[in-house]
Amino acid sequence: MWDEIAIAISQATGERFTSDRRQAQSGGCINQTTRISGGQRQFFVKTNTANCLDMFAAEAIALKQIYATHTIRVPQPICWGIANDMAYLVMENLDLDDRQDWEAMGQNLAAMHRVTSERGFGWERNNVIGATPQINNWTHSWLDFWIEYRLAFQFNLAKRKGWRCNIPEEKVYKALSRFFDDYQPQPSMVHGDLWGGNAAFVDGEPVIFDPALYFGDREVDLAMTELFGGFPSQFYRAYQVAYPLNSGYQQRKTLYNLYHILNHFNLFGGGYGSQANRMIENICQ
């Protein structure tokens, strides 16, 4: 497999590459990750079963699109394909460090969020959130998109796994409209899975990775940054200066994070189901 990947790297870069060292990397729970080296060159490789090729292709295209905005750094994708019945994605290897500029992270994310789509809400292809399929059909209405392709999709998965919603689903969906009475979001380019594990720094420069990209309300990214401990305060202050949030964000962030909590229940089970019901009760008050 690794010889085939080395050939693909050589073809993609136009420079012969031979791998002489491989080092397994930690941090991923879905894919196997490996840093491969040859001479002074290094690459970061994700591998999984062959049926994951579409997932890797979507990630590579997302990274290319973010990179093309010249707003925030991402690892550049090199090549992807099938080798020895395994899907792979080769990316630029980034050496993360402890020098952090959270103000720049806020500013750069705000710049990315100013990239919009004239096609509405969604994306050109489906992708994944964690290991869960994420449907991105283009939709004119943000609320319709959020209900149909985010919440209802996760609700249905969760019910098949034994979860019960304490409030009728239709009542939940109807309750959402009041959060948008005076708010019409733009379809911004969003990372889609922006928790602390997907944001870091290289030589002090902000970098984001593992996107679940689509065009949606930019508040979804801010909400998720708050879900698992939050980013440092400098990040939020800088973002607010660069691209001020609507005053209703504090009320909407729960309905945006409900998507991720339901997804965590579908992936991991446990207490996430109860947490989702508490969030739903809060939304429907």
C-alpha cells in the first residue's frame, strides 16, 4: 500500500518520493493516521476501508476550497485514492506547536465566514460529521435546511438506536421559527465541526482541519467552539470586532449544538441522549 501511495505522491507533486519512515499518529478515532517521511519531505496520511474514499474526497475538496479563500490556513491536500483495497488521503504535514494567537484565529475565521454562496445553504456534495453522513442538498431557506438535513436526520438515526425525544418532534421544529423572526443569516462558508481538537497553530499561525464544510449560518461554528470547554476569550473578542454577531446568537446556539449532541449520541451513546432532551426542553420553553 505504501509504495502505491508514494507513487501517487510523486505524480501529484511532480517530484519523486520514496517513503523510508512511517510513524503512527494519535488523535483520530475514525481513521488511521500516519506520518510518512522520505529524505527531508514529510506527509500526513489518513487511511480507512475502501468505502471511505468519498469521505476523503469530500474532505480534500473542502480543504482546497478553504485554502482558496486565503483567509485561514488548512493542511493542503496532496492526493487521495485507493491503494491495496484501502482508501487514503495524503496531506501536507503540519508540525503543531504551543505558540498560540487566538486573536488571529478569531479574525481569520471571521474572514472565512465572509465567503458566501449564491446557491443558498448546503454544499456541492455530501460529507460526514465524525463518521455520520451529512446531507448538504442546496436549500433556499436556512430554517428548512437546518430542520431537514441536520436535526431530522439525526433524530431519525437516534430513534433507531433507541433514543426517545421527550417532546413531539413537530413541536420542536415549530418552536425553532421564533429564533429567526428578526434574523436572516447569510450562507457563509463554515467549518462545520469546529471544536478545540480541530483548531491549532503552526509557528503561531492559526490552522483548522478535519472540516465538515458547507454553507450555513456562521453561528454554527461559534456555537460549537463553546460546546466542549470553549476557546480562549481573545478568540471571541477578536471575532466580534471583525464580524459582529447578531444579538440573538446566545439564544440560537443551543439549537445549533443540539445537532452535535445528537450526533455524539449516535456515535457514542451514553448520556448524550439525556443531554439532547434537556436541550430540546430548553429550546421549547
